[in-house]
Amino acid sequence: MSKIVAYWYRATCFGSPCGPWRTTRREVRDDLEAQGLGSHDERGTFFVTVPGGIQSHGEWMDFEDWLRNGRRAA
């Protein structure tokens, strides 16, 4: 069975989680923007404002399990 490293991301504020684990950084950017912890500059580049942040977590998973679980942690 083949394995992959699956990654999840979540928004943080002052180092504490302030959003659910997400499968994409784009979803976390939306969470941060909704909480006033992120925005885009005049060129459209996203940036996180202090005290916000993005936490990531990766773990090895069987590829088939990853697909079966909707690309989420088992």
C-alpha cells in the first residue's frame, strides 16, 4: 500500500487555535480574514496580521485511507 504525507492547517491567534483543521491553506486564509487576522495588499498578496498565524500538521497515511476519509485525518 502506498503512503503519502497528508497536511492539515488551522488558524491561530496568539499561538492558540482559533479555527478548525482545514485541508487547504486557502480555507485557513478565509478563516483568518473572517476573524480580522489576515488581508490582501494592493497587489492581492495575502498576509497574516499580528497576532494571527497558520499552524500546520503532517502525518504519514495510507493513500487509500486518505482518499476514503475525504482527504482528512483518520
